[in-house]
Amino acid sequence: MQPFAYARPTTLAEAFSILQAYGRDARLLAGGTDLIIRLRDGTARPTIVVDVKRIPELRPAIRKEAGRLTISATTVMSEIASDERVRRHFVALAEAAAVVGAVQIRNRATLGGNICNASPAADTAPALLVYGADIVAVGSAGTRRIPITDFFVRSGQTTLQEGELVVAIELPLPSGPTGAVHLRRTRRRGHDLASVTLACLVDANGVTRLAFGSVGPRPVLSVDSSGVLADGAADDDAKAALLEEMFASASPSPGSMRASPEYRSAMLRLLGRRAVGTAVGRLAGG
Ligand SMILES: Cc1cc2nc3c(=O)[nH]c(=O)nc-3n(C[C@H](O)[C@H](O)[C@H](O)COP(=O)(O)OP(=O)(O)OC[C@H]3O[C@@H](n4cnc5c(N)ncnc54)[C@H](O)[C@@H]3O)c2cc1C
């Protein structure tokens, strides 16, 4: 591992001045479950690592206020998976957080780190996409809210600007009943990154939101507003054709060691059908 300096700012202003001084040579550290691996294998070679966990605005917190649930960036997966408000309003996010790594990882891995790392296989990304989350980013120029659909660019790259960090993720509380689920497929049982990770949300108007990752350079959201997918009486062929359209942007990499493109495509369709069925069932079951 290449030697690096370590800073642990206790205010945002302090963090901004370090980021300004070091530019691209600085890397933020939250739980470290992605970054430490990259430091060890040399794919990240920062001059300074900036630990964000002592900054009050980023400290672990889940708050329900003004029509939304706000999850601060350093909130870890185990807290999200067990939080009663997340489980009630955003069950697909709770389910996604519950399958990240093993318990030791879930006690360190943060929501901010999961999305800022921008792996196409990030398990919380599809749930955040179907729930229409906003990413709250701050920099020395101020605060901006980035719709999650505008956040991911490609593997390892987001639309965060240099010197910006994520303080929180905001989820609008659903205005009516919904049914949702997160599903994924891994190479083996137990702990593994997803070959396909997918979330589905159905609302009382029959609108179906499907988001999927690990089948292209970034996670993608696709929406059926026709009501066909969620309609129990609709023709199976019409549903299959619609799902094909919704998955048209999937482009699994042929170079991946985790699964072939053919396998990922087949699993995407299988999980998609299952997820719609489960989400519709949950909506009906209240
Ligand atoms: C054994 C193992 C199993 C895993 N299993 C899974 C899995 O099943 N599913 C899954 O999705 N992931 C998995 N991961 C990956 C990892 O645990 C998650 O992506 C985790 O959520 C990363 O969070 P972190 O706090 O550890 O991030 P860190 O490693 O601290 O940071 C990750 C990246 O985000 C940046 N960053 C962190 N916080 C901020 C912020 N507030 N603002 C701006 N940038 C920031 C860092 O600079 C870095 O580039 C696994 C990792 C390991 C080691």
C-alpha cells in the first residue's frame, strides 16, 4: 500500500479546505469497505485520505420530516435494514441493505459509500431509483439536490463535482399505498456481489417502476405507466413484451468474471417477473 496522510475533519469547512488543497489527490473515507481494498491493491493511490465520520452533518441518523425520510450519508446498512420507518415505507431499501456482505460489512458499510463508489452492482441503487431518492451534496459553493436518476455515470463515476461530498439521501414518503421488493442473484449462496440486483415498486394506479443493476455500466430505472404489468388480468404475452422493452437498455459486460451476459440477461427477466408478482401481491396485501 502506498503511504498516505490521514485527516479526520470535524467540520464541513475543514473538509472543504482539505479537499481544495489536495484536489484529486484526496479520497474520502466512510466505512472503508470499498476504499481500503482499493488502497491495498493500488487501484486508488491518494496522497491523503479524509475520514468523514466526525463531521456532524454526516453522522449516522435517520429522520422522518416534512414528507420525506432523510438518511445521513454515514448511516450503515445494518441500521437501515432494521429501522422500522425504512421497513414500513421503503421495504425494498431495507431488503437491499440486509443483503450487503456479511454482518461485519453491514456494520461498517455506509449508504453514502455504496452509492458514491458507483459500482453497477451496488445493491441499494435500484431501491433508491424506484423510490425517487435525491442525493444531497455539499461543496464550498453550497448545497445541491441531485435526483438519483442523474447521479450515476458509469462504474466508479458519479456526477459529484470535485470537492463535493454527500451528506444525506432523501426519500419522498409515498403518497398512497405501494408494494415493493428487492431481489438479486449471486454466483453462490452467502456473501457475494450481485450478478443481477433489482428493485420493483408498484403503486395503486398500477404504475410499475423497475430498476436494475449489474447488467450495464450503471444502474437504470424503467417505468411502465400503462398499468399493464401490474394488471392481474392482462395478457402474459403483452406483459412479456413490455418487460423486454423495459430491459432493452441492459448491456451486461462480456468481460465479467461473475456471470456471462446470457446468464445475466436470463436472470434479469426471471427476477423482473418475480419482482412484479411480489410487489403486486404486497400492494394487495396492504
Ligand atoms: C466482503 C465484501 C462484501 C461486499 N458485499 C457487498 C454487497 O453484497 N452489495 C454491495 O452493494 N456492496 C458490497 N460490498 C461493497 C461495500 O461494502 C459497499 O459498497 C459499501 O456500502 C461501501 O460503503 P463504505 O462506507 O464502506 O464506503 P468507503 O469504502 O468508505 O467509500 C467508497 C467510495 O465512496 C466515497 N465516499 C464515501 N462516502 C462518501 C461521501 N459521503 N461523499 C462522497 N464520497 C464518499 C469514497 O471516497 C470511496 O470512493 C462488499 C464489500 C466487501 C469488502
